Amino acid sequence: MNIKKIIPILEWLPNYQSSRFNGDLIAGITVGIILIPQGIAYALIAGLPPIYGLYCALLPQIVYAIFGTSRQVAIGPVAMDSLIVATGVSTLALVGTDRYISIAILLALLVGIIQFLMGVFKLGFLVSFLSKPVITGFTSAVALIIGLNQFRNLLGIDFIQSDQIQFLIVDIWLKITAIHIPTTSIGCIAMVIIILFRKINKKIPNALIVVILGILAMKYFGTIFQDVAIVKNIPAGLPSFSIPIFDFQLIKQLMPIALTLVLVGYLELISIGKTLEVKQDEYRLRPNQELIALGLSNMIGSFFKAYPSTSSFSRSAINQESGATTGMAALISVVMVVFTLLFLTPYFYYLPNTVLAAIIIIAVFGLINFSEGFYLWRTNKIDFCLMLITFISTLTLGIEYGILIGVISSLTLISNRKIFPKKGNQKKNRDQ
């Protein structure tokens, strides 16, 4: 048994060269700066207190750095998984209650166990049943749902939260005249600033800049922006060890949403990992080991108050662009989160929720893949229809049904493509 295959950190840490540290340091700090406001924002999507987004950025990152095969993937809270958590857990408990938080943490444990077992039994190949059109349709639909759900914070109106677009649109339409002008103004200004900085240089930490500006605006000009909702108290300190609640009846109810998270989380990890791997010569991604690493990240994270996590597309790309060459970059970003939890949480008191909504909306709308849709329309009408079916199903029926219909449609298409070419070949043979 090769211990380095089981614990990949042993492949690079013993031979770690000081020449690599500069790149890892810059990447770790850069990702950490982006991760802190994103973590707070994504926790709100999940229906959890902001602090849980930072908890989600601690142990999962450390565990993945030890057991993961990719050296650039950034693990932690992500928008898509956060919405799936909110969708599933909100049917079992009231958002914001202690029970809601306990169920979200139990969900992380359940997801981690399933992912770990899939890796041990080498079931990573199952992700191949999700074709690229299904992934594109599902991701684009979820991004749109997340964005629309954040209009409640952006506009300062108490819309319903739903993963079905028809209910969201109707409720927004009925309440749109009640928008809170100061809240909307701050949110829209934040969006404009983010877009401008992205145009100037994508490496500029635009999310952190609007967070700081939002805090300063509310702290020193709060009388002008009356009734704008703010984050308020975020408890300081590191998460303590605790065993998630264990209820077999609850686990049974959570299983459909857990399986969705298992599939989507692994898919996100493999997608970004494969993309980054192309530019690397020192390692190769091992899908089953990635399942084990992600499973352990979620399992161990759940004992320290983390909800389900996976790889972030944006943070992983920035990690590589900033010079990360090993998992040391992830460990450095963890140090930044720890420092924030210990010393900086009081400064987030005046952070406006509308600024977090602006960060989320800009981030997730970038996941809506129009170019892939146009490409499929021009080159492959069947794949385009598969993408459209998944997209519409996810938007109108919800996340769980959307991914299920996408998988079934993809399997049907794969089966047909295996059958019909054979029939075509048989006909060709008869003609000869």
C-alpha cells in the first residue's frame, strides 16, 4: 500500500521548496480576502447565521489540503450548495432556529459519509452520467434561482424564498412597489463598483472593497440610510467540537437532498479540478481520491459546525492565477479566516445585507452560460434540447427534480446513442 496515494500531502510537503512559498503566500492571502465576504454571504443563502460561512472555510480546507489530489482547488462554502441546503432544510425547520442549524450540520455529516464511501468503493465513474448539457442547464438554472432569491435583500423587501422560479417572480411582481430606496441604492452602487473593478482588473478584491465601503457608509452615515438591514453581531472565536444530532427519521427525510449535494458537490469539484489540472505537470487528479477527500472534509467539518462544502469555481481559478503551486496556499487562507474569527468579527456589525446580496448576484449570474447554449443550438440540437429540459425542469420543479430529470434524460440519450449507431452499422453492412 502506497501511503502517499492515500495521503497526497506526503507527496509534496516533505520536499516543499522555499521558492514555492511566495506564490502560495500571495494566492493564500488573495483567496482568503475573497473567501471572508463570500463565506458570510453564502451562509445567508443557506439560511444560516453569517458566522457559519466562516466555519465552513476552516476544517474542510485543512482536510482537503491533506487528502485532496488537486493543489489549486479551493474548498469551502459555495452559492449553489448553499441554496440546496436552504431548499432541503427549510422544509424541516424554521430558518434561523437552532434546530435548522443542527439539521444543516447533520446534512454535512451525511453528505460526507456518502462521498467517503463512494470513494472507498471507487464509484467516481457515476459522475459520467451527467453530460455537459445537463451540467450547463442545471448550473445556469440554479444561478438564476439564487440571484432572484437575493432580490429580497437587494431591494429590502420580504419576498418568499423558493427554488421554483414561478413563485419567486409572482411574489416579486406583487411586492415590487414596496422597495426600500436606501437599501436598493446601496445595493445597486455596490454592484456597479464590483462590475467596474472587474473591468479594470479581475484580481482586485472587489468583494472586500464593497464590504468595507458598505460598513463605513452605515457606521458614519447611518442616519441617512435609515432602516437598512445590517448583519449586526457576529460572535468571535473558533468553532468548538460538537457531535451532530443523530436522528434516523431525520436522516431518512434528508436523504434526497443529501444525494443531490453529493452529486452536485462532487461534480463541481471534478469540473474545476480537471480544468486546473490541464495547466499542471506535477500531479494528476484521481477522481475516487477526490471523493474520499471531499467526504472527509464534510465529515470532519460537521464536527466543527460546518455545513456542506465543495470547491469554488471562482476562488479555485483565482488561486491558480495568483500563483498557488501546493496545498500550502489553502492553509494560508485558513490562517486568514482564523484571524478574522478571533479579532475582526466586531467590524462586520454594520455590514449591510444588500451589499452581500450584490456580491452574490454578480457572482452567480456569471455562472449562467449563454455561450454554451448558443454553441449547442448551432452544433447539436439534441444536446441543446437536453440542456433546455434540465434548465426548465430545475427552474420550475425545483433543484431535486431538476437534477433527477437531467440525469434520466442524459441516460436516455446515452442509451440511444449506443443503440442507433449499431443499427446504422447493421444497415450499412446489409447494403454491402
